[in-house]
Amino acid sequence: MTNNEQPTTKRNIWNLILGIAFTGYGSYRLYYHMNSVETDTFGLVLAIAFVGLGIYDLYKYFAVK
């Protein structure tokens, strides 16, 4: 009798939680930056970095291993 099932790997729930949190916070900061009169460039770079990190964490969570 052979086992044809793939071994399941446990997904890290922190990747999902942090991915949603970073993407949400970064999106909020980008929205705030686009609708304000005067903002700094560092805040824009930081917001883009948060969105990028959130997308990367979500990719790590949903990636097929």
C-alpha cells in the first residue's frame, strides 16, 4: 500500500497576521499621503516599504510548498 498524499506543511499564521497588518497600515499611510497638502518623502518611502513587506508576508503564507 502506497501513500500518494503530499506531506502537509504547517503554515505560519504570523505571516498572515503581519501581512494583513502591514498591508493595511501601509495602505492607510499611502492614502493619507495622497490626500494631504504637505508630507515628507520619508513617510512615503516608509509606507511603500510597509505595503511591500505585507505583500511579501502574504506571499509567504499562501505560497505552495
